[in-house]
Amino acid sequence: MKLLKSAFIALTVLFGSISTALALEPTQAVDMIQGRIAETIKAIEDGADKETVLDMIKNAKKLSKEINANDLAAAKTQRAVAPMKKASAAIKKGKTEKAIAALKKSEQRWETVRDAF
């Protein structure tokens, strides 16, 4: 199980590093962010440790910086990232239910970002 967690963290970090080197379309970046949020929710539900979840949220937030957007989309992007920050704070405090709710809210807000493009 420890090997599986280590491999998962390594892949998450690797994909985070690769994505910053690639030029992504805004909709592709939103899809990737939503995928990472879904993976993070699943990891929380499966009982992943605090550090793993925090790294996953951090990588999703980093990916959000890849989006080059107009003013309207930039404002929506900021609104979508805010619940991710709340999820990080909730995880640090051990409040997994609150973190899952914040991540789901963020996932919904990313849909509005996609619609802006």
C-alpha cells in the first residue's frame, strides 16, 4: 500500500511538472483541473494521508495558473480556485467532509470557467 501511495504521489508530481512545460488550451486545462479535483476527492474518501491530499490540491492549483484568460475568465478562475484554498485549510484541520464539499464547489465553478471560453 505504501508503494502504491508513493507511486501515486510521484505520478502526480510528474504530471504537474510536465503540464507547466506544455501549452494547453484553456478548456484542456480546465478538464485536467477537474480531473485532479475528482482524484483528490476520491483520495480523501479512500483515506489518503494529509500530505498526499495537500500535494494533490497544490498541483491542481498550479495547473490553474496555466490558463491564459481574458478579464472575465480570469475572475471566474479566481473564484474557482478559492474553494481549493478552503479545502487545503480544512484538510490541515482534519475536516475531510468540509474539504470534500469545498472541492465539489470548486469543480462546479470550473464549469463556469469552461463556459467563459
